[in-house]
Amino acid sequence: MKIVIENLEFKTIIGILDFEREKEQKIVIDIEIEYDYKDKEFVDYTKIVDFTVQHIKKNRFYLIEEALESLSNNLKKLYPQITAIKTSLKKPDILKNCNVGIVLEKNF
């Protein structure tokens, strides 16, 4: 099975620049999770969304690379049946003429 969460948008403190540490900025996260589905052992996408927002906001990461590594590893702990995860985090407002971000793909 595969869960797809697209365009999860919220504001948080993330980044290494001084102004990024002072004021929340909008980020957009996409997540694809592959998992082994067995009778009634499913991955709850509502819990994934809630966990993602809380985890990113709470940790106030400096690097988006660290944010995605931590998120992926903690989602795997939460749901051991995850076999692969692809996450992306974009900062749509950091540059005037483009979106920038990082994509992380992990197989477990």
C-alpha cells in the first residue's frame, strides 16, 4: 500500500539565517509512505499529518535535511510496517522567484 500526503502547509521556525530563527515561515511538505498492509494493521494518515506538524514545529530545525531525516526515522518508529518513505520539504517564500527544498527517499 502507499499513502500520499500532498501540500501539507504550515508555518514554523526552520533555517539557519538570523531572520529564519526569529519569525515563522511557510513550509510545504509532501510525504509518500509504502507499507505492508495486513489485516487491520494500517498506517493512519491523520496521525501522520498531526505527527509531522508537531515534530517539525517542536524541533525548530536549522537544516531542512535534518528535519526530513528526523521525520522519516521517527515515522518508521511510529509505524514499523513502513517499508519506504519519500519526503520533501519546500520553502516557497524564502526566494522571490522560485520554490526551494529538499527531497529524501529512504528504504527500510
